[in-house]
Amino acid sequence: MKYIQTEDILKYGEIKGFSPVIDPMSGTLEWNNGENVGKYVYATPNWEQEGQCPVSIYHEDGEYQDVAVLKFTDMSKTEQKEYYLNVVSDVIETILEKR
């Protein structure tokens, strides 16, 4: 595989108390902390297009906030992992600051 996959992300472990899990209904990759903070991060590699990863914040009131679309073209898998984890970490930090 040329690009990181959902299965790769599940192995990375938690970020600031948020862990990656597969949403059983949609198959998307969700980051949550198991608490009722009312917000989750969705960041599923190759969800809409191979080599890209949309990143969104989901609010429990049903609202989605698109944050970014990561593009992994011309990156090694190591670079993709670092890029992905840095962006998800920044988004989680934003969620925690706004609590």
C-alpha cells in the first residue's frame, strides 16, 4: 500500500487521551476520549479519495466542522504518519481548549 490505512492508525495509540476507534455504523475512523465532551474527530485515510484524509470535528448536536483535507502525495509512509498525527493532535488540542 502506498498510503497509510485505517488499520495503521488504529496501531498508533492515543493522543492526549483520545483513542482511535472504527465507528461500527459508518466505518469511519473516530477519535474520542470516552468522556462526554460532545465533540469527536473524524479522520479516515482514503475516505473519499485515495491518498487524502478529510479531518472533521463532529458535534453531538449533529453539526460537522470540516477542518482540513490531508494530502499524502509524494510522502513516505513515515511522513504521512507524522503529518496525520500532528494534525489530529492539533485538532484534539483545540477541542480540549474549548471545553
